[in-house]
Amino acid sequence: MSSSPETKFRKIISGLWLFFAGGFVFFLLYVFAVSINFLNLFGDLPDLKTLENPKSELASEVYSEDGQLLGKYFRENRSPVTYEQLPQHLVDALVATEDIRFEDHSGIDFKGTLAVPYYKLTGKQDRGSSTLTQQLARNLFRTRDDLNNGLLSGVPGLRMLIIKTKEWIMSIKLERSYTKKEILLMYLNTVDFGSNAFGIKVASKTFFNKEPEQLSLPEAATLVGVLKGPSFYSPVTRPERSMNRRNTVLDQMRKYQYIDDATYTAASAKPIVLDFNVENQNKGLAPYFRTEIGKSLSKWAKENGYDLYADGLKIYTTIDSRMQKHAEQAVEQHMKVMQKEFFKQWKGRNPWTYDDGREMKNFITDKIKQTARYKSLVEQYGSNEDSIQYHLKTKIPMRVFSWGGERDTLMSPLDSLKYYKHYLHAGFMAMDPLTGKVKAWVGGTNYKYFKYDHVKQGARQPGSVFKPFVYTAAIEAGYSPCYEVVDAPVTIINSDGVPYTPKNSDGKYSGRRHTLREALALSVNTITTFLMKKLGPEAVVQTAQRLGITTKLDPVAALALGSSDVTLYDMVGAYGTFVNKGTWTEPQYLMRIEDKNGTVLQDFAPKTVEVLSEETAYTMVHMLQASADIRGGTAYYGLRHRYGLKNEIGAKTGTTSNYSDAWFMGITPDLAAGVWVGGEDRSVHFRSAAYGQGNKLAMPIYAIFMKKVYADKALNVSKAPFPKPTTPMSVNLNCNGSNTPTVADSVKQDQTLTLPDNVGEGF
């Protein structure tokens, strides 16, 4: 018996209902299975706590004491903004282009999702089916990487379905936990704009050198347009494509009545004008400083459970951005001139020489073996030296440093190494001697090309800038600044029986009597050696260590003239002790660390130790002033006449054998500073004292810096004299009076001191 049409219709309706009901139940069961990661088939989902406290990587920021951003530590360069910092036309552009029903849906735009097939078939699709909330879930929780770890995740066809399902689930949960403004803000703070710019704040800075609130309508539309494909629509590499995409964004804004026709016409006609600058560790103020303190910060972060490169820490340092600029400019200004002269002096010759002036023939071939490129070639070709040499000698395109600006050229790796070995390097540091706060730190001439820090990382022979430690030991032993010694040969016998008889810098002995103050000012080697002979090297080593020298000091006669390596960092701290009334203050570069919300995690205070009496410290200040005050003093002409610095300055120059290292140390009541200049290798140096001495090669950097500092009235650095001691002096500082002591046997040759082997000589 056949059924009636009405019965057939009911059966069809019933079947369809069962089909859709069954499908819906199946869908709900599937979504539930995904949400609980049933049998580990689908991969993890973030728990409620993680959803309510989503974490994206935030760059940690380093600030100067005067509040300027010096740089960042990051894997993803991202810094957050508040909603109030977003211009309305940026928000409108984003919503119009990416999610026009953003305010109406609860995480999933079903209308947009169902319309996707139509748009794909007609080619009219303006955006994907993902809402801003879904895109945020993808950005925050890396659904396509970190959470794509289920047993079915690798099955073709199922992988994207599972990913989309997870994004739907998380979108709904995000919508329940946050307001629409909070979701939109999180999106703009986390999204990738390309060029290592994550979040709208960094993107605005990278592409237009602006804060988000300063973006114009065309600029905002450009950045929103980039989101469709940061590389494909990059305004840097694809300007025409980027402009077309920007105008599409503007058209969407017009379509949904965020802007009128006139505004669209004017905005779409404007060219894209970039001020493009990708932030990286090579750029910004104090790059050597940031890298060096990064070592301390990484250690602190590890010990305290933070990630320096992801937790958005705020690091406040002692650097003064204005002094830092003056210091970097001083180094650049002087080193440009000296490098030009260095090239001129060595024109047609290689500067790597032995002490007798002969060229080191295998210098470059030996040095290339220490490079990462050579080691990589060895890994690739093993003992096949022909292949290694072929690649080392083959010219390739490269960009190289020059003081006239970067230049593109063709060089082989061997030629490149040879080129860079001709360059001189420098280090400069200045600190407040009373507080220990480091105010300026220049570790080299160009961080992009020369990473090695010559303030704290590098240690070199100090030459005569080490002499004040000998004189300090002498003052503590009862010697007066007015004590007279004859400039004549002094011999100390080393333990191997070899006599050590250093010469003065000019190779002569004047036979004149000098007070100790004069001898320090004129840097007379024989008189420093006389004091070393009387005091013994161990006493000098102990004095230097009390003053903060941390490198290994060999207790030998030549130490009097600076034969053991020291760091500029230690030397500036040590000289600051003289100004600070005998209290050594460890140079301080960190003030405090805050978390991303501004909660102080740790305050830093300098370490201080009273190592000298106030009287001894002031006596040394008085003695160091002689270098700049006595005619013929090593800093007299340069500071007083060439650079016109007339205020009280304590100073000491230093030059090592063959002019390998040039030093200058300067102190004023407000600043202790030091300079080192030399080649990367000790065998690379000037050929004569005319340019290689400390007063020619290093001192001008200090003088240029101080002139800039004094001219900068905002810094308020005083030219006042050194403050007098709080108690009367028991030591006679007036060497022109009648109480001048003398010594008849100051240089008797039969007075000997047995010491270990000589390790060098400086003057």
C-alpha cells in the first residue's frame, strides 16, 4: 500500500530533522572532545587561569637616569600601549577591515563564516572568516604551533579543522573574560606587523618614528593593511602593493561610513612617507653599556624567576643620556682624526710589527684561524686546506665600516680581516665619584662592527696611569709630596739575577731633583721605580687592590710602570676614591628594576669601603693636579692651552711600550673619567710618540667630553675647586716652603730588591 504524499513529506522532514539534530549533537560532542583533549587526540588548550592572564612576550626596556629610553632586550620587540593612546581612526580602520561585526558577535561571526564560500567563489572576499577575537587567540596561544600537538593534528584535512575549533572555543572564553575594548587593545598590542615590530607601539615607531596617537589616517590605514600579510604588503619592500592595500582599508572605512568621500579621496591620494628604522641592539645610545649590563641582568633574571627578553621589565640605570651623547660624540670626533693619521703613517706598510719594527709576516693567516668563518670552513671541508683557502681568498659583496660611513664593496674574508686590523679602538667611562653612579660608557668606536667592550670586558696594560697607586702607597708609608728624589738610574734585581733598570720616556736621565709631586706630574719613570724599590711590589699590589683593581697584578718591579693588565672600569672606580675622601665606591650602573606593571622588584645600592684616610686621598688629589698645573706636566699643554680647561683637574697620562696603549685619567669634584685607545692587537700601534702617547691619543677625548659637559647648562656640572679636607692636614703640601725634605742616598745602586722575572715596561 503506497503512502500518501503528505506521509512522504513528513518522513522527509523527519529524516532531515534527525540528520541535522544528529549532526548538531555530533558537533557538540566533537567540540566537547576538543575542549577536553579526549584521548589526547586534539592537543592541549590553555586552562582558565591562562586564558584570564594571557601572556605575550614583552620587551624589557632600559632607561637612563634622566628618563630616556636607551634600548631594549627582546626576542619579539613588543611594548604595550593603553586604549587611550589609540587614535580613533586606527580602531575604525581595524574594525572596518578585519571584523565589521566585532561589537555584535561573541567571538565567532557565524554570518561571516557562512559567507566565506560565496566570497571565495565570487572573488569579493575582503577578509578571512576569523574575527579579531579569533586572531587574538591565535596570537596569544600560538594555536598553529604550540597547541597543535594532538594525535590527529598531523592528519591532512583534520589539522585546520581542529585548529579552527580551538580558536572558536578560546574566542568564546576570551569574550566572556574581557570587554571589547580590552580584546581590541590586546590584539593591537600583540599582532605582528613585520620588520621585527610586534604591537602597534613598536610598529608606529619602526615605520613612521611616531607614537600611536600621532599616526595620521593614511599611516594608520597603512599599518592595518600590513596585517593581511606583513611581508607581502610591506611598505618598505613592496611600496606599490602596500599603497593599494592601504587604499583598500580606506575604502572599507568609507563603505562602513567611518569616513566620507572627501576624506577618502584626500587620504588615498597621499603617498606613503616612511621614517623606517628597525630597532636592534646595534642602535640607540650606549650599546656597549646595554650589552655589558645585560650579563648582570640575565643573571639577576635567572636567579629571580624572570625572563629578561619576554617579561617587559623596566630597568633604570645611572647613565645620563646627555653625558652619554657627549661621550659618544667625543670619541667619534677624536677617533676620526686619529684614524686618518694612522692610515697616513702606515701607508704602504702593515701596522702589525715586532718591538724592533719588523712586520709580523704570518699575522693575518694566524688571526684568520681564530675567526668563526675559518672554523666553519674547517667543519665543512676538514683538512682540505685548498678549499678553505679558496673561500678565504674569494671576493664577496660585503658592507664595511669606515669613518666616512658604511660602504659596499667586494672583499675576500682575508682582505676584510686585514682591513679591520688597521683600525684603532677606544673606551671611555665617566662616573660620579661621590655616588659611584656611572654617567657615560663608550665601549668602542662602532658597536655594529666592533662588539668588544673596552670598558669592562677588555683589560690592557695601563702604563703610567698605574703610578698613582705607587705614590698612594708611598704617602701612606710616610713620604711627603715634597720629598725629593734625583732623576737617575735605579736598578732592581729580579729573582733570576737580571737587573731591571727602566728608562724615562725620552731615554734620558736629567740628574735633577724632583719632588714626588713634580715626578708624578712629569711622569718620571726612575722616581716611580725608586719608590717601588723602597716599598716593595706587594705593598703596591695591596694598595691597588684596596682601590678596586680586580685583575691579576704580578708583584714585580715593572708593575710600578703599569705592566699588569687592568680594566678601564676598575681604574675609573679607583681614581674616584681620591675624590671621595678615601672611600672606594664600586661603579654602579643599575638603580632599580620594575616589573611590567611598575612594581619595584629590586633597588640597587653601591658597595662602599673606606680604604684611605681623608688626608691621603686629598694629598693624591693635590698631586694629580700637578700634571695639569705644572709647566711640562703631561696634561698641562693639552688641557690648559689646546682645550682651554682652566678649572681644577687632577690628571694622569699613560703610554705603554711601543705605544700599544694610550691612557688618560681625569678627576674633578663631580666626575672621574678615563680613556683608553689602542689597536685590537698590541702589535698594532702608532710608530712614534708624536701621536702614540696618552696625551695625544687619549687625553683629547676627555677634554672634548668635558668641554661639552661644561657647555651643557642643563647638566649643571660645577667648575668649583676640590673641597678641602674637613680636618687640618698633617702633611706639608707647599713644596716651596722651608720644610722641603731631601734625601742624599735616594738612588744608591747597592740597594737592591730581589723580585720575580720582569714582565714588561711602561711609561
